[in-house]
Amino acid sequence: MSEKSNKKLAAVKAVSVAVDLSEKIGRRLRVDAALNGLSPQDQLRKMIGLSYKKPQRPRVTLSLREEDYGYLGERYGVKTTDTNEIKKSVINEISNILHKK
């Protein structure tokens, strides 16, 4: 069996464990993760001594619905069908807001 096949098999064997936390503890976990540049899952792994990887390029996703594109297109003065231009405008606005903080 190839190394690639072994890794796929190991990934299939992994089991998710749900961790129920109080709102206060969950918030603290997310803050600690953010301060360490980790996802909450990797922060938990770090806390209990398991291996984890720092993300190469941290990402936060934003899901946009069709009506969101309509609103944002009007707001930015862009055709509501020009989703790429709308995404660029969203990224620029978010970057500007965060750079001011």
C-alpha cells in the first residue's frame, strides 16, 4: 500500500469528538485560538498535547446568498450578477475596517 493510501486510510479512521463547552469557556477557547493563530480544533489539540499544524494562510469564510449579492451589488454600485467584483468590494471593505482598528 502506498504512503498516500495509508494517509487516506488513517484519515478515514479518525473519529470526531464533540466537545460541549459553556458559552464563556467556548469564547475563551476561540479567543485563545485566534491569539495563537490556530483554529479552535487545533487549539484543543494543542491544549491536550496532540500534534497540530499552524495554518499556512489563515482563512475566514463568508457565505453569500443570492439576496446578499443583490443588496451588496446595489450598495457598491456593481451589477448584482458580477459576483467577482462584489467579492472584491467586500474584501476591500472588510480590510479597510480591520486596518482602522
